[in-house]
Amino acid sequence: MGYYVRKILGFIVTLFLVSVITFLVFQILPGDPALVILGVDADPVQIEALQRTMHVDEPVVERYVSWVGSALHGNLGISFRYQKPVSGIIADCFSVTALLALFTLVLTILIGLPIGIWLAKHDKAKYIVPFSLVSQLGVSIPSFCMGILLISIFTVKLRWFPSLGFTPWSQNPLACIKGLFLPSFSLSLGTSAVLIRYLRVSIISEQKLDYVRTARSKGLDENTVLQRHVLRNSLIPVITIFGMLVADVLGGSIIIENVFSLPGIGKLIATSIATRDLPLIQGLVMYLACIVVVCNASVDLLYSLIDPRIRLL
């Protein structure tokens, strides 16, 4: 129980520190938010009235407490650009990014796990060299380059998949899958290559330990040793990498979402920065912080389930 209490306390403290730093950073940025909204040619009376509405004239501590209290109730302010609640804008874009992340992670598991295990089992064979080179290329080539290549093949030449736009799942599931296949496949080639490399190294390292030699000496075949003993212990470092990949994908792929014109978190980040939409940027920073902290907490929970000894540390 103490293990989980420490993790929950760490979760709360991390979010608190992120909220403080985020709020203070946006307070010291140059420029007046009222001028950003109304423009430099606005009437001074209007600017002053808007400043009072935005509580700019209040002390920093009071503004922080008010902002945190509103955030805990789901109110992250009003976007300068869209004139809509920030929480609603993020929620709309999150549905797109969540589907993209889901497809990407499914493809990552389907590609990375079997290939990583197969490469580890045949580590000494010469015929695996081309597969190792392909995995290195997947790590080296940026996802947006792979996306452009896939568009030229599957959209321009074969005309199998669209290259732009997004169709909600509720309207047309098949069109949604087709629209998200190319961007998710572009991302999964890189993430699966990372998963393959870490899984292969982890399995090879575990196979050299004494308990594996003991299992083999008892007459167990290689597949049984791999499935019952090696894989479970090999997954611990792999889960760390997978948790980082989940946080990265859910954080929104700025370039990929702009390449394929997807209305997700990544494109929203780029738009909010370009338009200096401070409330929206502030809300997005807190969203990204929550995603990273939740993913790390989930990884720690999986650690304790896979290896109960971790709870004793």
C-alpha cells in the first residue's frame, strides 16, 4: 500500500509544480493579453475594462489560486483566437489525437513485438542482418518524411487512402480508419523500430542470466523458456519505452498532423503558438503534463503487476 501512496503523492506534487511553473512563465511573457485580443488601435477604456475582466490587475498569487480553482472544475479559460472554452477545444482535438494514438500503438505492437522476439531468437543467424538494418532505418528516418513517401505511393499512385482531412468515427468508421491509416502507419514505423531494438536487447540480456540456463538444464525447450521466463522479465524495461511512446503520441505529433491536415492536439499546439493564444497554450501545457504524469504512473503500476518485488522497494 505504501508503494501506491508514494506514487499518488508524487503524481499530485508533479502536477502542482508544473501548474506553478506554467502559470509563472506566462505571467512574465512580454505583451498585454488585452492588446492581443483588441489590437493596438483599441480604445484605452476598452483595454482597461478587458484587463479587469481578465483579472490582470490582481496580484499574482490571487490569479494563480483562481486559475487553479477553475482548472480543477474543468475551466481553463477562454481562447483568444476561437472565443470558446479552452477545455472544450482541447476535448474536441483530443478525440482525433486519441484515435490516431490508438491506431499507432496497435500497429506498433503488431509490428514491434513479433519482430523483436523473432530477432532475439535468431540473434546469431546471418539472415537477420537486413531486418536489423530496416529497424535502424525506421529509427533514423523522420516520421514526416515517411509520411510524404507513403502519400506518394498509396495516395498519388495507388489511390488507396486519402492524404488530407479527417472523418469522425461516429459518422463513418471505415472512412475514419482509411483517413488515419497513413499518418498512424508513418508514426508506427518509427515507434515499432524503437520497440524492436529495446525488446531484442532486453531478451538477449535475459537469456544470458543464470535462471535461464537452469531452466534449460531442466529440459525445457526454447519456446517454453522464452514464454514462461524470459519474456516476463524482458518486458520491464520495454514497458518504460512503451510508456514514453504512448505519452509522445498522445501529446500530438505536430508535424504529422500538419502534413495530413488532422485537427488534433499537434495541429492545435502549432496554431495556438502562431497566434499567441496564451490561455490555449497554457491549457495545452497542462494537458501535456497530465498525459506524461499519467503515463509514468501507469508504467509504475504495470511494473508492480509484472514484478511484485518492486512494491517492496
